[in-house]
Amino acid sequence: MEEQSAFEEFDVKSNFVRRRSLLPVWIKIFIWLFFFTGVVGAFILAFGFFMKNTELSLYGLETTEPYSLTGILISFLFVFKGIASYGLWFEEDWGIKVAKIDAILGFIICGIVMIVLPFFTKHFMLRFELAVLIPYFLKLQKIEKNWIRI
């Protein structure tokens, strides 16, 4: 009688595909960037009281006060982006869904900054982030079925 190895599953499965391989290089670069900003966002939420004149900006939202409403929102967005990056990089089942929510949230915030804020600030801003968010969301849509299947 032949004894089976506990690692035989890994030896036999030669067509193993990682979810990470579904992601293009440019998304992998942004994943690492947002890992870093996620950590920075958590650090700002924890120790922002000691930081004066810290410039924060994301999606057209800008502030120099970490504990203002805008500063806390930006920090939470950075942490959320870090969570989405974690889910994608470590191939979590929920990773693709959280990343899509992150992209949709980016669309909404950019839309508010571009459409609503000009009525209050008297100047229009066209947000460059949309040029990255649109292909990001479309790529996530494209790979979602394979992500779930793997």
C-alpha cells in the first residue's frame, strides 16, 4: 500500500493559477502605493492630534488639519484603499468586491468635487483620478468572474 503525502495536492495540481496573475502590472504598482497610504492613513487617524499643518489630499479633497471632517474622511479613504489593496494582493475572496467599492466611491467623490463644489468655491476642477479610476473599474469588472472561479 502506497502512502500519500500531505503535500500531494500541491504536486498534482500543475495548472494552479494565482488570482494575483489576473492583475496587470499597473494595478500591482497602485496596490503597493495604497498599502503605504493605508498605513499612513491609520497613523494619521491615531496620531493626527500631534501633527500640525499636515497636507492631505485625495480626489480633490484637501486639508491641512488631520482632525477636521475632511482630514478624517481622507484618512479613512486611505485606510479603505489599503484594505482593498490587501484584499487584491493576498487574493482574498472579498478583495475584488472591496476594490470595486473603492473605485465606485472614488467616482462619487470625484463627481461631487467636480460638480457640486464649484457652486461653493467658484472654480471648476477636472479630476485626473478619473483617468485612472475608469480603467481600474473596467479591469476589475473584466477579471471578476475569473477571480471568483479561481
